[in-house]
Amino acid sequence: MAKMPSTLRNMVLSLTLISVVASAGLGFAYEFTKGPIEVSLLNKKLDAIRTGSSGIHQ
């Protein structure tokens, strides 16, 4: 495979491709983890409400 010349056009295309691939990966990871994070935050709030209200009545 021949080495590509280092031109502004090739650098811009390379950086654009890298950025698109990275943003697609981040978007996939966000969508994959969005549900479990929301459930975890809700459980954390519910646990705080449960333990907080029981501490007041003691």
C-alpha cells in the first residue's frame, strides 16, 4: 500500500472520519447505558426517602 501524501484535504478527511466514528461510539454507549443509569438514580432517591423518613421518627 502506497503512502498517501500529507495534504490539508487528506488531514481534514482523516480527522472527520475519526470524529464521526468516535461520536457514533459515544452515542451508542450513551443509549446503551441511559436506561440503567435512570433506574439507578431512581433507586438512590427512593432509598434516601425511605431512610430519611425513618430517621425522623426515632
